[in-house]
Amino acid sequence: MQIDVTLQQLRVFEAIAHHRSFTKAAKAVHLSQPAVSIAMKRFAEIVGLPLFERIGKTVYLTRAGESVSGQIQVIRREIDALDNLVLSLQGGVQGPLHVAGVTTSKYFMPHLLGAFVRRYPGVRPSLLVTNRAQVLQRLAENRDDLVIMGQVPQGLPVEAFPFLENSLVVVGWTDHPLAGRRNIPLRDLLQERFLSREAGSGTRAAVDQAFRRHKWIVKPYMELGSSEAIKQAVIAGLGISVLSAHNIRPELDQGRLRILDVAGFPLQRHWYVVHPIGKHLSRTAESFRSFLRTESATILAGKTKGTDSSPAGSTGKRRPRTVLGSDYQDP
């Protein structure tokens, strides 16, 4: 049996699946609600099974709908690849650019994308910021042009290019008793209330490793699920923590946080731009990858200037690392 479905029907289906609402989907695709309902009725008739079910005011995918949704993602990637191919043949840096990044990348990636789009106004960027597990799944499924992460994943054959230093610093509230001391011994932190990310985060792993080198174990006073939550807890005087210098600049400028001068810190890591081995990058994606590697530090320098430990610094044009990764996860 031949499936005769239109791109418009696929577009409407995607919108409903995303918004869980026919009304919101209609607004998203700029159609009337009756037109959306008709399109989905015809689509369901083609498939021969119901694709949605309504529970209360919310629309959910049926099992058949979930299966169709998975195939539509494949079709979408093929359409994007065709779009990129056409644009490459036409020449110029333009068209879609799909980037996914781990949560902490939200503090700098919008600035870098903004600078890139100002240089190439024809680029249509999208940035998805989510947790590491989702980013790894997207990377494994080749769903994005490029992926931004703080640690190259284990078990996935990828090319990874370091493009920005990522300094992890110890922070406390403004008038913390350690704030005026210099070269604080690492052992002294064992006496403090230590606020940590959940087990499995890259920052947590890096801190644990730093203490394990001395055969010490730091026991968290509290575990929190995001860097933002940790910042607020430190500001409130609940304890000290280790955070990326990239995401505390506003609080340092406002005097709400202090970087503590601890021996062995900052811990130096890198941000990587990653894609699967053998992936065909569009000219736009290649240009953005090169842009990140050569210009990220310069663009962000103004935002990090004046911190006790500046995270700015490009690693230059290095060869990509083709790796199976590390046990660490991203912050």
C-alpha cells in the first residue's frame, strides 16, 4: 500500500505532538483549527489507526501516533539534509543551523550564535539546551548539526573539537569567612557545607576527582539539580560550591558571590563542539564550527574580563579528537 501524505500533514502532526493541543498547533503552523482537524482526520485515515487521544483538555499520542512520530523525525532530518545540500550547491553561509547543548552552555551559546548570525544574516539558527542524557541521545541519533558539551561522551564514535576553556572555581557568598584568605588549603573545604550537583554531573565528577587525588571524600551538605539552584543557595549562605566561571559573571559583578582562592583551583576543562564521525556537515555548520574554534574566546572576553579566574581562551586550530570518551558528564 502506498502512503500518500503531504508535507503539510506532517508539519501539522509535529505541531500537535509538540504542543499537545490542536488550538496551539493551529497557531504555530498559521492555520485555522478546523483546517488542522481536517488535516489530521485525513492523515489518520491514510494510516488506518487513530493517532491522537484526548484526555481532559490535553492531546496525547496513541501508540500508533508515537510510531509515526519516530518516522517523521527521520523524514525531517532527510528534508533538512536536502535543504543543506541545496544551499551548499548555491554557495554561501545561509540556511538552517541546528545546535544542541548541555544545560550550562546556555550561559554563552546564545552570545556566540548571535555573533555568528550578525556576520551571516542568512543563517536560521536553532539552539536546544537540555540535560546531558537528552543531548547524548540526540547525538547518537544524529539529530543536530553540532553538539556542545563539556566532556566528550563515552561509547560514541565522534569527532570533538575543543574551542573554549571552562574554568571551575570555588565560590562562596560575599562575606564568607574564607573570602579574605589566600591560597586556602583544599583540606579546609572538608569543614565547609558543600553544595553539589547531582551524582553524574561533570562538575561533581571533576570535584570528586580533585579530592580523591588526596584520598579525601567530600560529602555534600545538599545536592541540587542545576547550577542556577546552586548559585542561589550559595548566595543565601547555605554553603560553598564549585561552578563554571562562565555562569557566575553577573553575580560577581553585583557582589553577590566571591571566588575563593583555593589551592589547586581553578580546575581547567574545555568546551567541545562535537558531531558523529563521518557526518556530512553543511557549509553553514562547517563555518560555525570554525567560528567557535577561532573566535569564541574573543567574543566572550568582554563578559569574563575582571573575574579572578577568566575562562576565556581558545585552544586554537587543533586536530579533532576521535574518541570513545570519558566517564565524566557535563556540568
